[in-house]
Amino acid sequence: MKRKNANAVKIVGETTQESHSLAISFLPEIVYVPTTPGKQGGLFDLDGAPIPAAVYHRGDQVTFSSIDESIDISALPTIKNGSTHFFIGDINPHYGHFLLESTVRLWPLLHWPTGFSGKFLYLGPPAVVEKKAFIRQVFETHALDSKDFVAYPAPCKIKNVFIPAPSFEIRLRAHRLFSDTLRHSGERLAGDLEKINNTNLTPLYLSRAKLAVGISCIINETAIEDALRQAGVDILYPETLRLADQIRELASRKYLISQVGSALHTLLFCPGGKTIAAVSLIGELISSNYILIDLLCGNDSHYLASTDLLIGKADSTITEGRNFSRKYYAHRPEFVAERLLAALQEPLSSDLPDAAAKS
């Protein structure tokens, strides 16, 4: 996989690849603290120390709670439902974060022919599996439904807990088992993707123009669409399609154009070998998550800085009623379209630092 650094895009985070065997820890008894509004949950030993195997990193940050000093661990109730538990962390209801955080401990299911007969333990929020179709659909590819998952409402003690190591950690590291897990889901959701992979050579632009809510948007994105459409590019609004249809559409395309965002995470379900041109709306910065995904998928990607494409914060007087926390404006949308198309054709180079590999 090669990456293009034509616009001096700077990577935020580490890009470590791993292929060594991942561990599954077994704890005869743990203390469980659920995630609650404003407070991250976690798993702890009987002395109140975080269990290392259950800790999840986001770059240089470690995500786990501390046990409130007012809690008497010796007095906590012990769950006595007879189930062995399989810990999967949080189930994040945001699409991109769900893929990068809530599927990373499922990899043992690829290698257990009879599955796991206990409960899949998560930290929160409660009843989240039923609330989002994409969550249900991904778990169904592993023959799981909402009855297989449990999150307890208050701190407690739990016996017999398996804790698989995470196969991906945001802005830090990626293991091949992570892409194996989501490729498994992609094939079961969308069919034999190898047959259609990269068969459509018409570039496809992943637009946010019909997305009502999100983190960031270009408020005059339709003008970029018009310029791309005139150049023969197809336009896709991912949120208008079922997940399986999104996967099939992206799998079929050789050339993709996009803003940097969760829509590109869908490529984890697809076979690789794609050429991608994407603009980072946070100037010259890009999360190393995208580099890690490219490395796992074997995609060739060009990341362009929004400042180089004359995209800046939108004037407060320009509104479209869209609920985004950050709004941007393309001062020359035709130029944006031209540069993104040109990036697809530029010779690829490996002048970004090579990701470290561990075996």
C-alpha cells in the first residue's frame, strides 16, 4: 500500500501493524463497572485495579474508569446467572466508532466452530444492540442477536470472564485479525464481494449533502458534486442505502472520492486494491486510523489538506439548517473537484513514514 503526501498532510497518531498471535485472558472473578453518562466503565480485579487485558487505548489515552472510593468491593453483589462471559468493551452507537471500537474483540469467533455459549458482556449504553440496524446486522453475521448481550446496570462482581485482546486501537495499532473479522461480516452481509471487487472503473464520490446530522460538513457540497458529475463521476449518498448495498457499491468501485470520515470505514467490509482521494476537513491533519485501514485493506490513498483546496470555516451568516458542529465552505468548488480527480491519477509515492510492523 502506498500513500501520497502531495499536500503535506500530517498523521495524528501511530500506524503500527501487527500479525502476532493475540491473547485471550481468562479471569475467574472480576469487578464490573458500567459506562454511565459522563463516566467510562471498566473491568477491575478484586483490589480495584484495572485489568490490563480489558483496557482500551485511543492513541496515548487510556480509557477506563476508576472505582468510586465509596464503593465497598467486598459488599458488591455477585452475578449468579450461571453464564460464562465474553468481554467486548463498549458498544458505541456511532457508526464509525462502532466499527473501530466495538468489533475489535470479536476475532475469536472466526476460529471457534461452535461459537460461544455464554453472554457477551459490554459496558454500555444499555439495550443499544436493538437501537441501531447496523449494529444488529454486523452481530448477526456472527449468529448473535440482542439476547446474547448483557450490560449490568450497577457495579457488581462477575465470575468466569474471557477477555480477548483488541485487534484495533484508535490512532495506535491494527492487527490483521481486525480486517479478517469485518471482511467476514462483509461477505455475509453482501455476498461474494470478490466477484464484483473493482469491476466498476467510474469514480464514485461519497457525499454528505443529504446527511442531516454529523460532526462536520461542507455546506456548499452540492456545488462540488455538480463539478464532479460533469466530469463523469457518480455520486452516492451512503445513508440512503442499506448497509449491505453500501458495501456492494463500494466493493465494486476501483476509484473513490470522499471527505475523510466514517463512510470510508465501510471499506473494512470490502476486498482491497482501491485508489482513494479524500480531503481532510481539519486542515493538514489526518487521524492515523485512515492509514491503518489503508494498510489493512491494501488501498492506495491520497489525502489532501482542506486548506490547500481553499476550504475554510463557513461564515456564521451562511446556514442551511443542518445540525453539524463544524461547518465548512468551499470557496472554489470546481477547483476542489479538479484537485480530487487529479489526485486519483497522480503517481503514488511512499514518502509518508512507513508504518511500523510487529510480528
